[in-house]
Amino acid sequence: MTLEVMVGNKAAATAAKLSRVQVAVAFPVTPQTTIVEYLNEFITSGEMDCEFINVEGELTAQVVVQTASRVGARTFCCTSGPGCLYMHHPMHDTSSLRLPVVMAVVHRGNKGMQPDHTDLMSHIMTGWMQWYAENNQEVLDTIVMAYRVAEDMRVRIPVAVGYDGYILSYTAEPVDVPEQEEVDDFLPPYKPKPSIMPEDLDLRRLRWWRTPWEEHHKAIVEAKEVIKEVNEEFAKRFGRGYGNGLVEEYRCEDAEAVVVAMGTIASTARDAIDRLRAEGKPIGLVKLKCLVPFPYEEFQRIGSEVDAVGMIDRNVCLGVGGVAYTLIRSAVYDLEERPRVLGFHAGLAGKEVKVSDVERMAEKTLKAARGERVSPLVEWI
Amino acid sequence: MTASRLIAEAVAQEGRYAQAIPMYGTERRGAPVTAYVRIDGRPVRRRDLVHEPDIVIVIDPILSGKPSVAAGLKSGGLLLLNLPKPPEEVEIGGDFLISTVDATTIALETLRRPITNTAILGAFSKVTGIAKLESLKEAILHRFPGEIGERNVEALRRAYKEVYPPKPAKGPLRPGEEEPPHVTGYGVLKSVADWRVFKPVVDLDRCISCRFCWIYCPETAISLVDEKPVIDYDKCKGCGICVHECPVKAIELMRETL
Ligand code: SF4
Ligand code: SF4
């Protein structure tokens, strides 16, 4: 392992290289652009044996990556904001065809250049798994793990790995880059299924290729077990795990309340939690890493252990509310003793989220846990 | 930006953690940008920007004279400026130290271009000791192999030798008594006026009210009053597109005065 100072986009490109991606397809869009540049540097220098296919837009990018995956190549795609939205329709096909495409989504919100999670969350119904990373190390590790999970015969579902544009894409920090052999041992070559060679192809079975809704839904839900397994194995081999692969609990022991955060806000929240714990306040952090499939069981357990949960959403489903807030409330509904669930919309359109902001949200959640009146229940930071 | 990454790479070689955060916006090439660096013995986790720095480094010689660059600087902190005069002659004052180096001259003599971000690092190394000269040299050579790298190392070494040691800031001008400098960022900018080297000025008599400048200005800095263009200079970044588009050459670029 070597420690290299790199930006988030280089970590993503390096993960694709280490995963021995054979076909990469992308259309450049800020703040994803430099992933495309790094990939092409790796390819021209001979470090990476990969076909990079230039396309005229993201819709084509998704169709080409899908086709390459179908004919047996390990594939990588990357996008941001408007580009991510532009590929919506073929994303449904990629997942319905059960193709293990892995795509980095460098968040750029839907109202301008600045980052929030609305780009990827707009795809919540496409049948892609959605994972969110909080630092450049996690970007690299998560993409490598994504191939293992996506290509597992029990899963075969594409994965989008989201990380905040600018805040990570262009921020440089040390990343532990694993050796190629270690990654090779962890990630065996991709085997397409079914074969599309004429001698194997049974045209009558083509219907199978479009997974029916119920089966498709169950396949994604069942992927949770595989995600946990792969995360555990990754942790054993590389010495870095991410909670149970779905959620990561930080200083939650004896907590009366927890705040839940995703992506870089979770990273900032760690410092806020340390400060509050130093003051003796019993509050912890839950990092929501995997939004789809949603970890209902984990939130039921956490919900039964604390008296209040404060969800910080870097998104809003307009007219509905915070995506994760809504899901967490739904998860704890069946509990005999439900915690109070507070919502916060923070960091939308790239608005800076400071350590002190998280402290304030956490303290409000702790107040709610102690039965004090808090209002409003959902707050815009 | 390059300077912030080089610092991060240098301290990482010395076994510490660093985070180098550049700020991006709708830039214009050559416009000053802000970058932040956090250095710690353990991984840096917070992802907000640095509002109360221990050290402020100003690479741009024009901004170096503005007291607002020290806004937020911690008491007892250090302000390192690219200026061709000793700290005693700097007009800025406050509860901090000032150190200066003529990075522009050093860059012109070593790189033959006014690119000052490696020179300033030599001064940074000397006055703070946070990154060793040797590790900065390694970081530079890794990034710029060959002759360019060697010349940058030369700039680094010269600034290390020529920097004026820190002195208490005793000048009459205090930070906070004027608007903070407007450098690019991904938040909302109040003004991009500081980016301008040239300023577009409209000759209203010549203008035929064709509205070309109004439609082409990428910053929507131009509005029409009685069918004539009025430029909001807080929004104008001095790109010169309006000048280029005007069919009757009614807009001229004038050099900004300091
Ligand atoms: S120079 Fe002209 S086109 Fe450019 S920002 Fe200023 S007013 Fe707009
Ligand atoms: S482009 Fe020139 S002529 Fe046309 S409105 Fe602008 S200043 Fe007037």
C-alpha cells in the first residue's frame, strides 16, 4: 500500500484502474470532468488496459456502458448533476437487464453548479443501488467493493457511488492506494450472464432479461446481505471497513440521540460529535452509506436504542420532504416505542455545512430525546 | 491551487495529514482563487471551509496590499505577503505578524514568468517550518519533472533565503474596515470586480442599441436603461466578450487602476 495525496476524482479513476475496468464510457461534465482526464492518462501511459469510448452525451454514455456490460466487459461510467439526469431512462434498462455497471456520481445539485444529493436521488426509482462516500479513501474503496457486490451472482444490480462535487472531487488528501495484486485477489474477473453468443442464446428466454418488478425489488433488497459480507471481507483484507456496509455508527454507545448524515456532512459531523461528547452529551452519529437498498432493519434497531433521531438530508424531494428523513420515519413506525424523528435540510445547492451547524442540529435532537418541545420538527439550515 | 496541493503533498511525505481545498466558481482564467489547507497529525475530517486561519498566504501582488486579506486571521497568526518591501513598510496592522517576500521578482528571474506559487512556498517553509524545504522540493519535482521542476526549485530556494522574517503588523489599516476581497468560490459571490484587469467602458454616443452586449454577457452584468447598456461593475469579470460582440466598437477595455 502506498499513501498518495489525491483529489476525489483521481481516487475514483484509480479505483476503476485497480478494478481492471475494460470499458469506460463518460461524457465530461463539471465537476466530474477530471475523472475522464485521469482515466485517459492511465490508458495512454499503458497503466490501464481499457477502452475509453467517447460519446456525444450522457444518454448515449449509459446505453454504451450497458451494451459493453452485456457483451461481457467490466464497465465504468461517471457523471454529475445534469448529465446524471440526462441518462435517466437507460439507467432503468441497465438495472432491469441486471447489468453490474458501476458509476461514480460526483454530486452537483439540480439548481446550479453546487453540490447536493438531488442529482443521484432523482434516480431513486431506477433500481440502482446508491452508496454515498464521505472522503477520498472511501470513494476508492467503495468503487472497488461495488464491483464485487454488483457482479455477485446473487445480486447483479448496478451501483452508483455518489460523492460531493468540489468538496471531494477537487480536494486533495492522502489516500491509501492498495496494491494491484491485493485488489485482484479480492475482485475476480467479471463473468457475464447469460452468454450472448449465438450458440448459447435462447431467444425465447429474452423475456428473462427484463426482470419483473417484484423480482427486481426483491433482488435489490436481498443485496443487503451481500453488501455486508463484502464489506466485512474488504475490512479483513484491507484493514478498512465501513460499519456494516450499510450504516456506520460513530460514538453511539449509550447515546440518547443520534444524528444521521450522508457523504461529506457525515465527515464534518464526526468533529461535531467529538465536541459534544467532550462536553458529556450522550449523542452519536449514524452515517447512512447505503441509501438503496434502504437499511430498514438497522434503523429499527437504532431507533429502539435511542429516544430521538435527527436526519440531515442534503436533498429535498419537492412537496414530499427529505428522502432519508421520510424513510427513517417509516422504518421506526412499527416499533412499540418509537423515537422522535427530526428532519434537517442542510447543504443544499452547495451551502456550507459547518461543524457548529451540525452541533446545533445534534443538540436540538438531544433536547427532543429528553422530551423537550422542539419546533419546527423539520428545519432548513 | 497548485501551492495548496504542494503543501499537502509535502506534509504527507513528512507523515502528517493534510486536506487541500480549492474554491471553484465561474472563473475567468488568471482570476485569483482561494484555496484552504488543514494540517494535522491525524486524518482531517471536517469538510467546511477555513474561516479562522492560523496563517494567510497571499500570492497575488495586487491583493497583497489589501488589509481585508487578514480578515479572520487568528490573533498571533501570520500573514505572508508577496510584496517587494519589508514587513515594516506594509500598511496593514493588527494582532498578528507579517512576513514578506518579493515572489514576483524571484519568479520572473527564475521561471521568466510571474508565476509565484512555488516561490511563495520557499518563504512559507522558512518562516513557519511547517513543511521542510526538502519535502517541498520533492513535491515540486514530482509534479513538474525535468527543467521546469528544477527552475521551480530554484525559485523555492531563493524565496527561502530572501524572505523577510515576521514582524508585528503595525500598519494603520485594519482588516474588516473594508469589504472582504472577492475571490472565487462555490458559494454566492457578492462581487467579481477584483478579478478584472481590464474594465469595459461604453461610449453611449456610438452605441446603436443593438443589445448584442446585453445578450452575450456571461455574467448578466449588463442591463438596458432607455435602450442603452449599463454595466454593473460588481458583476463584470472583465472577460471582454461584450467588447468583442459590439458591432460598432462602442465598448472599450480600459486598464484597471489600483
Ligand atoms: S466584460 Fe463585458 S461581457 Fe464580460 S462580464 Fe464584463 S460586461 Fe459582461
Ligand atoms: S453591442 Fe455595442 S451597439 Fe450594441 S447595445 Fe451593446 S454597446 Fe450598444
